[in-house]
Amino acid sequence: MTRRLRWLAAGALGGAAGALWARRRFEEARGELARRLAPSSVASGVANGVRCKVEGASARVRAAIIEGRDQARRREGELRANHDDRGQRVELGNPMSRVELGDPISKVDLGDPLAKAELGDPPARLGLGDPRAKVGSEP
């Protein structure tokens, strides 16, 4: 019988200790939650979050503006380098750079068969096939 009383006492003592520990932990958690959800704490947290977002966005905008200016300066330098001191276009490797306003179409050679076409050329000469051929039929 003493053995049963001893186990009963040990269980009651363990239960009481566990209940006290759980209550203390609950009170600590409730206090921490109350501090975190206090109006001043919530307001400062929101303000810090907004400040971080705004600073990040402003830094990205600032970087984009700086990059845009650098690209514009680089492109302006390229365009100025392609013109001589009189403002005339300098000859480049691009075939279109040799074409002046008012030049005949025959001077333009871009490797396109239609660019070499003459009025009245048959479509077969231009590599376009016979326009009278039915779609799907073999020649």
C-alpha cells in the first residue's frame, strides 16, 4: 500500500510542477505577444518596413537613372563618332549607311531577291515559285 501512495504522491507532485511550468510559460508568451501587438510596437514595425521598402525602391530607381544616363552618354558618343566634324555621316560597314536619300532603288543591295527585281520579272526568277500552282500540289 505504501508503494501506491508513493506513486500517487510522485504523480501529483509532477502534475503540479508541470502545471506551474506551463502557466509560467503561458504568461511569458502572453506578455511577449502583448508587447509585440502594442500599438506603438506595431506602428514602429510598420514604419520600419515601409522605410526599408522605400529605401530599396529609391535605390533601384536611382540606379536605373544612373544606368540610363550612362547608356545615353555612350550612345551619344557612338553617334558623334559616326559623323565627321561637318555633320556628314561617316562610311560604316552597314550597307544602308551608303544609301543616301533620293538614291535609286537599284543601288540598295541587302541580299534580298526582291531588291534586285525589275518590273515585269516572273515570280519564278525571284524564287517565289509559280503563283498559278495549287497549294499542296507537287511540281
